[in-house]
Amino acid sequence: MIKETATMSRKWTIKRYLNHQDFIDGNLPKTIIDGAGNALPGESVFNGNCLLNEGIAELLLLLTGGTATAYSNSSAYLGVGENATAASATQTGLSGSSKTYKGMEATYPVISGQKVTWRAVFTGDDANNAWQEFTVVNASTDTGDNLNRKVDDQGTKAAGQTWTLDLEITFS
């Protein structure tokens, strides 16, 4: 009997810049004061997420040539919200009332070997609330199919700050 297994690792990265010019110049601070007055690292890495049933179904349609929307540069959005409700596969996206979706940076998603990386930039007027839940969705709202949901308190983005969010998924 042949037994095959597949593994998937998920890594989220947030980079926090004091302002948009620092983002453009690549001046990532060691620490930053967030919108709630807490000192946070300039860069945070956290792992894992819960695959959502609607995202799994969309992946299976894409895999088999069915009618589905890819998580591509033109249709993928990274979303952040302020709800800390535990992730569950039956959810259909972010749960909070304050949620923001941002489209991909120009060359994202990027595929390298067995890894795909999505990246969005949240500028000074975007998502100025607690960052406690995260997703990648194939539309600009929860009306699309959310691939996953991650709950992890990552601080409160302050007006004027620019934060980037990356999601890396590696298959092996």
C-alpha cells in the first residue's frame, strides 16, 4: 500500500511603518507605537490558519477545471478585521464589523517553488482598527470565497501608519 501525505505551512508577516514615506524608503523601525499606545515590533511573524470550507471548495473547482475565481493578482484581496472569535471551517470570512480588504501589490501573488505569497499594503487611511483576524479572499468583500481565517492579536493600526500584510503558503 502506498501512502501519500501533503503538508501545508502558513506564515503571516506584518511590517509596520511609521508613515508611507518610510514604507517607500524601506525604513522599517525596530518598534512602533500602535493606535492603542502599545509598543509593537516593526515586523511580526505568526503562523497557521483555519482553511474555510468555501475556500476548499473553490480550490477543488480550480483544480478540476470547474467554474471558479482564482486567488490571482486581479481578484485576490487580503483582509483584516477586529474580531477575535475563534476560527472555524464553517465561517465565510471575517467576523468583525470593522474589516478592510486590500488588493495585491503589483507583482503578487508570487509563486516560488512550492510556495505562494500574497501581499497587500494598508496605507495611512486603511484599516485603522485592531488587527485580530486575517483572510485571503477572491473578491473585495466577504462575498467572495475566503480561503482561510486566522485569529491572532497583532495590535491596532494608527492613522498615518502604513502596514503591509503577507501570507505565505508552502505545500510539500
